[in-house]
Amino acid sequence: MSYDSRLGRDSQDPAFKALHDELVVCRACPRLVAWREEVALRKRASFAGEQYWGKPVPSFGDIQARVVIVGLAPAAHGGNRTGRMFTGDRSGDWLIRAMWRAGWANQPYSISKDDGLVLEDVFVTASVHCAPPANKPTPQERDRCSYFLKRELLLLDKIKVVIALGNFAFDAVCRVEGVVPRPKFSHGKWIELPRQRWMVGSYHPSQQNTFTGRLTEEMLDALFAQVISVVNGHIDPAVLASR
């Protein structure tokens, strides 16, 4: 499993490989270890013939990316099954389609880690790397897993914008980046981070948000278009933050 999905380019970067190897054997959170392994054994009936990943799910994407997307945690029968973030579940379907429309992905679907998906100028990670019961990590689990997010944000030295999917991810990034006081999350909210970086909040593309219309494709496309304008220097993020 490579950190870079572009035909192996930079996949042997020693710092990322070391972090990847450390992540996939992590057993720091007993509740999450028990749950991810139980799900991998029980499986969902529709995936009964598949071999579940059942381990911490690595981040993936372009390690030269200017944009980082931070999600909540892998889905029990999505990333925990396929071994790749936002792959094989409804949230991933939504996100990858939007990334494809934005020009960050070479295809509008993400069904398995061997499906040919290639990301350009974007890196995808999460606040917590193991599937949690009821999709709700605890604050303690977030804090233990923050080591990996902090290391990634240090290693990804081209970052200009972090997109936080949901309040949990927004708060997790604020914590690892030392943002105090922590601002209130809202969709489209821009805040400044250390090292001349910015973060924008987005509603998470969960079924709870997409089925109810709280998050629409048009909303996500508009936010991604803003991000592209910022990283290309066409919009000053300070202006967006002041609105």
C-alpha cells in the first residue's frame, strides 16, 4: 500500500514508508482493535467472500500535494474492508466523484485499492485510522492517533490548504496544529494555520448529510473550486476568512 497512488511515484519515500509501516501495525486503542477485527471476521453478507483489511487504514495520495483532505475515520465495511480511505462506501463514492470533477482524481469511483485510482495534488488522511463502533471515535482515541496526523502534516511540506470533513476532523487538525482558541466549525469556514497554511471546514459527505441535503454536490464543488483558487494564488484566503 503506497502513500502515492500515481503509479508508484515517490512510493518509496523513506519517511512516508516508515510512517506507513508504523501505522498498519498500531494496536494502541484496544476498543478500536477489537472492533475492526470483529467486523473483519463477521463481515457484511454482501461482502462475505472478501478478505477484509481489518487493520489501521493508511492515508493515500500525492505526497507533493498542496491540498490535504482530512476525514473522520474508515468505515467498517468501507476502508476497513478495502484497505484504503474512502473506498468501497457511500461517503467515498461522493467524495471521489467530487475530487474527479475538481481534477484531483483520474476517475469518478473508488471501489478497491487496486482499481487504478490516481490522485493529483491532493492527499487523503483521517483523524483516526481504525474503524470505530457506531462511527464515533472517542477523544482519547483521537488523541492517540493524532501522532500520525501530526507527522503527515509535517512531512507534507507543499501543503497550502487542509480541507477538514466535519467537526471532528476540524477539531483534530486544530489540536495537532496548536490553534487556540479553537474556532467553531462550519461549512466553508476558513482559518489560518501555522507555516502559512489555511484550513477550510466542509460538511462530511456522510449519508446523514447527503441524503438530507445538508451537503449537496453543488456545495462541495463550490468549496473545492475555492480551494483550487486559493492554492493557485487567485484568491487570498484571508479575504475568505474575514467573511
